[in-house]
Amino acid sequence: MSRPLPSWNDGPTREAIIDFVSRVTAEGSTDYVPPAERVAVFDNDGTLWAEYPLYVQIYFTLSQVERLAEADPALKAKPAFRALLAHDLKALHGLPKRDVFEPAMAVHAGMTVEEFRATAQAWLAEARHPKYARLFTACIYQPQLELMDHLRRHGFKVFIVTGGGIEFVRTVAERLYGVPPEQVIGSSTRATLELAPATAWVRKLPELGSFDDRAEKPVNIALHIGRRPILAFGNSDGDVAMLRYTLAGEGERLALMLHHDDGEREAAYDRQFLVSPLDEGLDKAAEYGFHMVSMKHDWGRVFA
């Protein structure tokens, strides 16, 4: 029998994961959880694929922002749009996450869902990460693919709960992670239904519907999944509420927080990455009951 989680190094973190999955899936165990209740949630940016120095979706927005500014010149007055138009990454780093994602949400405006997905797919098929010199879609983490597969083999249903745009992540989630579109929760714009005699489509509006970050993540989990997860994995303070919500349920539960501490194979950052800091999560991991996962020490391999 092959070794489970082969890209995870031996140690307390790998042992905790394997032990947890074993206990909650062993019939007759006092910790047994029925298959219908085996819900696992993963953040995306920085948890499943690289988010540094900027989110993949922001690089996509950079490729679209001039078109947006031409269509609506008033956007140029907003700090994030100004920074994007100037390709001023330093200025973007100094803005709150919600402000940085506002232009990313505006990219949807006026498009049908199908049009947006086609645009994103075409970009993702060719766009390369400026630091890693590989396709953005190749900047996914091999240990996380193995963990999601391990969970599915043991009857878990795996969801992605991300601050990124829901339609953008749905474009690649099934192909990259094996997570179907209906199991992706993310930030969204409002939309409207347009009907014609022989067709119908949903068109995105330039209005934010839900920004799926911090406290909004548990709210959207309750709304869209209807079950409290028993396993949650994140990497920033934007995920703290989701992990705490997971641990607050009854029975055995597991919450994991990835620490980007590997400057050689990926990147080393936490508190200083203002767009998506790991500050509270780093200070209070033990108090909250989080398992801190060291990219440097717990992962034998980083990228798939």
C-alpha cells in the first residue's frame, strides 16, 4: 500500500492529519462521523496556489483594467484602479484586501457568466507567474492536492471557500483540484437574468454582492453548504473566522493554517504582507487550537 500524503514530511502535522481522518472515518470509533457530515473547506489563494506577491486574479485584472477604465473613466479616481493602471504593485500592497479585489470584481461587469469564464480561461491558458516563470495554473501546491485526494478517498466532500471571485475560481477548480463548480464559494457580484424567446443568460452587474473574507466565510458556509465543516485549511487572518467556526462544532475537528516560511522554494511572508496578513492567526494559533503547517518543514515538495 502506498504511503499516504507522500509530499508531506514525517512529523506531528502529517501524523495529526492522518490520525484525524482515521478516527472520524472508522466505524465503531467514538469519533466516527457519518459520510454526509464529512465536510472539508479550503481557502484558495495562498492555501491551494501561490498568492505572492499578488493574487492570480489581480494579475488577470491587470490585463483587463485598461478596458475597464475606458468604459468607465470615473474608476480612475479609486486608489486600487490607479495603482493597477500604473502597475504600481507597491501601492496595491498597502491597500486593504477588499479594496484590492474591487477592480477584480469589476472585471465581471456587463459580461454573462459564460463570457467571463471564456475570457478567464483564455488568459489562464497562457499567463505565467512573474516570479516562478511557470503558468499560474502550475503554481498549485502538490501536498494540498494529495490531502484533498486523501480526504475524498475517505468519504469527505471538499469545498473551496475563497475571497477570490467565485466565477474566476470556478473556471479552474475542477480541472486543477477536482472540486466541481457547485462546491466553490467565493466573492461575488450581483447579477440579473436576461430572457429572450429562445435563450436565457445571467449577466454580471458592477455591484459587489458578497466579499467572502473573514466573518463572511462562515456566513457563506452556513448559507451555501448548510453544514459546519469538520476540517478547515487556510493561510491568513482572512481565514481565522472560518477555522474557529469549524472548531466550535461538536465532536472531533481539525483546523490547519499554512505558514509561508520557505523563501527558497516559494516565499517567506506573514505579518508584513498587508494584502493578506497572517498576524492574529500566528499569535493565537495555540489559543484557538490551530495546527500551524510550516511550508519549509512540513512539505517535502511545494509545487505540483
